[in-house]
Amino acid sequence: MLDDKLLSILVCPDDRGPLLLIGDDELLYNPRLRRAYRIEHGIPVLLVDEAAAVTDDAEHERLLSRAKS
């Protein structure tokens, strides 16, 4: 599980804004750009080219509802 301290300093590599943790370390999500960054073996893969675009509004809302606060 990602440490809260680490999560507080992680930012999107594109817009430098905060990321949301989705599920139990499933992925990190940037709701502003609608990009999902995967987490492999507890390590966030924060590469813009590797991010998954979330174009579907329903999927965007689903991710927001699952974000850890």
C-alpha cells in the first residue's frame, strides 16, 4: 500500500497537480486531465506515455467515486 506521506508528494508529471488513489493501490488518477497511472508492485508508473486516457464520462465518475480520501 502506498504510504500517505508518499501519496501527498506525488504529482501528475504533466500538469504537476495532485493525484487521487483509486481502490487499494489499483491506480493513481488525475481527474483534471482524465489520465490513469498504473501501480506495479507498489511502484507508481508516472510516465505520461504510459498513462491510460479516460474518455468515458461514466468511467470518470466511477473512478472519482472510488477515490480514497
